[in-house]
Amino acid sequence: QARNFLLVGVPAQGCHPAFLALYPDFPKDSHNCLAPQNEIARAHAEQLLALVNDLGDLHPDATYTFLDLYATNVYVMDHAQDLGK
């Protein structure tokens, strides 16, 4: 019986080169990525985290871990100068 679960979110989709090429006129965010796509990815991460927390409450004998790729992407973009040294 499985008791350990890893749930993985989606990265900042609005920064994907294919989306940037397909939708050059969409509004951009502070990272010069597509704002609408990144808002969807951010909302997805928020809702998936809530689900992971609910699952933990429902099944305390299991371990649920959420890997937030959206937050990871944003962190790397925000700290690119420091991380690139």
C-alpha cells in the first residue's frame, strides 16, 4: 500500500519559448513572460497545495509532498544574478 506521494505542479508556462513565440502580443509580467499563462500556473499551484494539505488531513498515515515548480521558476528568475555566480 502506497503511503508516500509526490505531487508536482507545473512550471511558469508563460516563460516557455513556444508560448512566447506563439503569443508575442499577450501582456507580459515582470519577468517578460506571458502574464495570463503564468497566472494560470500560479493559481494551479495554489489550488494543488490546498489539495495536498487536505489529503494530509484526510489521511494522516500517509505523507504528501508538493513540489511547486512555479514558485521554483519564479525564485530562479528573481535571483538569477545570485544563482549564476
